[in-house]
Amino acid sequence: MADVTIYHNPACGTSRNVLALIRHAGIEPVVIEYLKTPPTRAALRELAAATGEPVRALLREKGTPYAELGLGDPEWSDDQLLDFIVQHPILMNRPLVVTPLGTKLCRPSEAVLELLPVGPLPPFTKEDGEVVVDDGVRRGR
């Protein structure tokens, strides 16, 4: 099956739902628990570039030292922000998913559907009971 990678935090419900959705599609992804195996600064830069979003979009505020570090200050450069994420991997927003169709921060969890290189999936029930219905729309298709 196609190469799919998820930067995952098993303590995060959104991340667990995205992983379950990928598996629901019949794909066993490469799972990188980024708190145990943090990406390098170069890998973070590549991930940010691949999403098409600014580095700042990779930052997570909730449950992190974001406020204490003053990361809301727009004066921080991309390089400095990457350094903070390397020093404090919990600052990396999740889940990030990489597939042949692209790279995306998958929040909400159903955002992963556009990246899955498979046809429409049957309905999926998230941990909270919400049912996700796949419209079959994928990037580049």
C-alpha cells in the first residue's frame, strides 16, 4: 500500500482518530511518536514547507510552554521557532500526516481523508461517537 506517515501523539484524541481513520482505509502507516522520536530541525522545516503553511502553523499552544516562552510574539523568526520545537517537541502540533497526495496538519481528524490514496471509505465513528462520512474527494483527483 502507499507510503503514509503520521507524526502521532497517542495521548491526543485527534491524533488517535486520525490514526484509526488511516487504518480504516486499510493502510498501516509509519507511526512516529514524535515525543519519543522528535524530528530534526531539517525534517521540521521540510514538513512545514510541504504543508504550504508557515512554520508558526506547526506550533501548538494548549498544554505546552508556548505562553511561557512568549511564542505568540511575531518577532520570532522561523528558524527560532524551529529551534523551540526541537527543544520542546510538545510544541509540535499534531497529527501531521504525509502521503503521496500531500502533507497536512489533520485537525479536525477528518481532514486526513483528502490525503488518503484510496477511494471513498465507509462511514467511520470517532472516539466521541461522531460519524465521519467520506465524500471521496482527494487532493489531485
